[in-house]
Amino acid sequence: MSASGKTFFDFALLRRVFAYAKPYRKYFWLSVILSVLLALLTPVRPKLIEYTVNEYIAGQLPEMLVRITLIQIGLIFFESIMRFSFSYITALLGQSVVKDMRIATYKKIMHLNLSQFDKTPIGTLTTRTINDIESINDIFSDGLVPIIADLLSILCVLGVMFWTDWQLTLVALIPFPIMLIGTWYFKESINRSFHKVRNAVAALNAFVQEHLTGMFVVQAFAAEEREMEKFKKINRSHRDANIKAIFAYSVFFPLVEIVLALAIGLIVWWTSKEALHLQVSQQGTVISFILFLNLLFRPLRMIADKFNVLQMGIIAGERVFKVLDNPDSTPADKPDAFSPEKVAGKIEFRNVVFEYLPAVPVLKDVSFTVQPGETLAIVGHTGSGKSTIISLLNRLYHIQEGEIRVDDRDIRDYRLDALRKNIGVVLQDVFLFSGSVIDNITLRNPDIPKGKVVEAARLIEMHDFIERLPGGYDYNVMERGATLSLGQRQLLSFIRAMLYNPSILILDEATSSVDTESEQLIQHAIDTLIRGRTSIVIAHRLSTIRKADKILVLDKGEVKETGTHEELIRLNGYYAKLHAMQFAGTEK
């Protein structure tokens, strides 16, 4: 059993990994052929040395020594080329499989539902995509095929040894039970250690990813020392797991040398016992057997390690396939999915129920309708479900009950890309990728010319600001837009939304993180952008939504009130209280 409680080989999993090698089967079969040839070549040189000593040296034929030496040198060169080719081809096979698996895994991650990112640390997914898949490469470069090659080599050497002198071979193999027992314990110890190492690596990646992203919070609250202690604890676990592996190596390899020395000692003892006055013609056999033992122990010395490498590759494959087999991904479009170039923009929620966690509803029987060209404002306390409505409209999450329709058609009937192309979203927390301003606006879409970007920037009066940046539209905003202010990042996201000219515009707290000057620019952009479009506006500042055609008031996932600003004020209900509280605070 392995450390994970499973049998050493999961053949079903191994078959799945090798399924990715099918496009590269020529490399696989070439490596197998080379392993067979190398195994057959392995005992040749010791036999040549035995023949040289027994025949040419004993027969005093110096002219033949030159010829046999040249043959030996040629054989060494030939074997070296074969070993290089074997190593290169197995590595090429492994890296080709890794490339395809990494693409498949990243593609899967790209299509996972957002709920998976809510539950899974980003560092864990990073480990699956990079470290674990790299370990799968070892199945090919240091795992199954090299193990087959080593086993074939061992069998060939043993076969020649028995053929040469079966009694001497049995004597030489007397210490082998010690070797087998040591190999078993070494395998188990290394397997447990490597399993802990992989878990520690995943924990390290998750911790570092999370804390680098949230470094502002760590420093702002002077939490460096506390977080450093947590990091030290995780790092200590990683070190301890590696030290246990190193300890196993430190014990196993000297054990191999001791067993080898015992075997050689037994050969010398046996031959001395059999013939105290050893003839020259027998000396070649003794020399060849010492060489055979070295060739026998060389793969045995590494085979236990390779078995563990193979096992770790299988464990890594299991983790990667958990990602690939995750059923919680965006469903494939229907064969007859609706794919309009443009939609009119009518939005309808019918008795929608949604929950992130089972039995914890976020939206409860929510219903509303937005006609084409209308602006709907959604208000409510934090956690009332406002942003969830946006995510559901974009099919980022899937509802448990009810129906969401666009232009009187269920959104599940649309091609996903066609639906999302018609919905422009400006979020409160604007995410910018490391790259140029124009790359972030166009999202690296080569079909969008720079002229359109400039035109969109001029509409919200951002063109002059961008031109003042070093490099203008080619200015590198760095990761997450670190070189720009919150307001500037928000304005760039508006250019992005305007550029794609969506039929439906969603503004999620678009002005909550900006200064007054930027808010005025954004308000001007909003007035321009929402004209003739269906718009959903989420805002804490009630002053920004007075012009909305309809206001939807949410509380704890339920629709409390619906109407215009004036109607809701006259109703003197939930909205009127929110309005009074906000403006009372302003007056103070």
C-alpha cells in the first residue's frame, strides 16, 4: 500500500496518463526498442574483458589486445550514443505529454464555474497546473520506461552470469535478500515523504499566492510577524518532509555499497576456496563477475528511487485528473444554441432561487423585468444579492430554481460567447493584467484596431491622460494595474466596456472607489453609454440612480420594493429609509 492508502500502482490512472502519449507513440516505441538494445549490450563488455584475459593475455597474443581494445572503445561510443538517444527520447515524450496535459488542464480551469474558485485556493490550482503536471513528466523520463529498461538490463546480466558460471552466480547473490528488504523499506519511506512533500508544496503555493495578492492588507494591519510565523510553520513542514526523504537516501545508498562489497567478497572467497592456485585462464571470469555485479547494482541502486518517482507521478496525475474530471464546469453549448450578433436587451428574472452553499439561499424567488433601453437600479445592504444577479445574468453561476431570460429566450439556450459579448460589465474592483494599456482595454483582441480604442477613450475624456503616460497606449500598467490609481483603473474599464459596444450594460458600484473628479468623468461616460441600451446599475450612492427608470430594492435576497425614485420615496418604505439614512449622514 502507498501512503495514500491505495495500491502501489493505479493501472487505470496510468492508462489515462499514457492515453496522452498516443499522438507520440513513435517516441514511446522507439524508447522501448532502445531499452531492449541497451539491455542486450549491457553484459557484452564484461564478456569481452573476460575473453581478453582468458584468451589473449593467457595465450600471450599482444597483437590481438590492440584489436580487442579498439572494439571495446567503439562499443563504449556506440552504447553512449544509445543511452543519450534513450534519455533524450524519453524526455521528449514526457515533455510532449506535459505540454498537452497542461493545455487541457488550463482549458478546464478556464471553464470551471466561479463557485470552484470560491472553494479552491488559487495556489492549489497553480500547483496542479505547474508542479503536479511536471511530476507527470517523470513517469516517462524517470519512471515506467526507464524502469523497464533497468529490469531488462538486470535480467540480461543475470542470464549471462548464470550462463557463464551458475555456481559463482548463486554465491554472488547470497547478500541479495538484504538488498531486497532494504529496497522495500526505502521505497515505502520515500513514498511517504514524497507524499508529504507534495502536500507541503501545494500549501506553500497557496499561502504565498494568497499573501502576495493581499500584501496591502498584511502591511496595513501590521500583521507581518503573525503571517511570517504561519509561513515558517508551513515551510518547516516542507523541510521536515524533505529531510525524511534525504535520511532514507543516506541510509539506502551506503547499504547498497555494503551489499555490493559483500557480494564481491563472496566471489573472491569462493574462487579462492575452489582453486587456491588460480590459473590465469580463470582470472577473466572473476574480473567479469566483479564487473557484472557493478552493472547489476547500478540499476538496482536507482530502481527503488525510480519506482517512487513513478508513484509520485501517479499521485500527481490523480490530482490533475481531479481537476479535469470536475463536473462543476460551464456546460457545453447546445447543438442548436442561439447565437445572435445583437440582442434587443430585454431582461427577465422569473422566480429565481440561487445558493452558493446548499440550503443557504442568496436569492429567494426573485422576479423582475427590464425592457429594452430601460435602466434598472438595484439597491440594498451589503450581502443582499445585488452582485449575484449580475453573475447569474452572465451565466457565471447556475441557478437552482426559476428562469432567466434575455429577449424572451432562456439564457441557457444562447451560445455562451454570444450572450457575454452582448453584456458589458464594469465592476467595482477592476482587474488589470500585466501589460500595456491597449492590451488591457482590448483584452489582447487583435481584431480591434487602435483607432477604435482611441475613439472610445475620447468619449470619456481619457485620451489625453493616456497620451501623457510614458509610452501612451503602450504604457505597462504592471500586475493588477499597480501603477494606476483606483479611479484611473475604473476609467480604463469603462473604455473597455464602451469599446465592445454591448446591448446590455452592467455597472457594479462603478463610482464607489473613485474621487469626485473621476466620478464626474464616469458619470458623463455613463450618460453616454447607457443611452439606447438596457442597463443595470448597482450603487450605494443613491444620488447616482435617481434617473433610473426603475429601482429594485433587495434585502437578504428578497425583492422588497420596485418603482421609480419618486414612487419609492412616496411609498415611505424600505427605500425611503435607506435614502433618509444616507442623506442624514451626509448632512452631518
